[in-house]
Amino acid sequence: MPLGFIGASQAGWIIPLAALKNRDARFMVLWSGAVETTHEDVLFEQVALPDKEFWDHHTHEEVPKMMARVTDPLAWASFDSREALSKLKIPGLWMFGGRDRNMNVDLSITRLKGLIAAGHPEYSYRMFPDYDHNLGGEQEDVLEPCLTWIRERVTRPLTR
């Protein structure tokens, strides 16, 4: 059976590193897995997390300006998963909720598009506009696309 990594949230930083170390890895699926630095994640959480209705009275376009006004004293300790992601040659699927207050989905999608344009067409994402960081739990509309995506990719030969 093909080996893959599936994880949520902070697994967005951990799984790319684990996949690099495990040469048998065939795929990765990340539910609300950030493609932003840990520093950027902390800044976004300071802006959005305290307000349960954040997305009811703020737009995605406002977020960068709001984040620019926040500081993080631990910025020097930031981690960025893009270095590992740029080295991987396995498919990756990111599942995002449009009302996520724990991570900056817009920034993560921009970063994923950059990785795809830089030669990683095996990376893709799905957006579920009405879901938050938990992606509605184990809803079939989120789970089934993941399973279908995995089935389509694990039958392909591994190229490294």
C-alpha cells in the first residue's frame, strides 16, 4: 500500500519535512495546512482569532493592512515550509476553509500558486468558502474529494 501523509493545521509545516525524509512517500494531503511562515501565522491569529465573527465584518482585502500593524517579538524564530515544498516531487493537496481565522488562507493560496508556477504542477488546493479551520468536521463534501484525489494519484508510478 502506498505511503502518504495526511494532517491538519500545523501539519502544514511538519509534513513537508517528513515527506522529504521518507523516500517512500507518495502523496500529502493537508487540511488547513498553512503555506505561510510561523511568524505570518502568529500575526494573522492576532488579527483574526479573537473575533469569532471576524469574516462577518472584514474582507479578505483588508487583512494585509491589518497584519502590517501587528508585531511579533518571536519573528526571528520563524519557519517557512516552502523550502521543503520546493524540493518535493510528490503530489500535494491542500484543503482550505474561506472563513479560517487560524491561518491566512489567501496568503497560503498565493504561495501555493507560486510553487505551482515554479514547477510543481502536482500541487493543488480546494477552497470551501463557508468553512473555518476545522473544515466542517468530517463532512462528505470535504472528505470525498480528498479520497478521490488520493485514489487517482496512488495508482501512478512514483517519480523522483
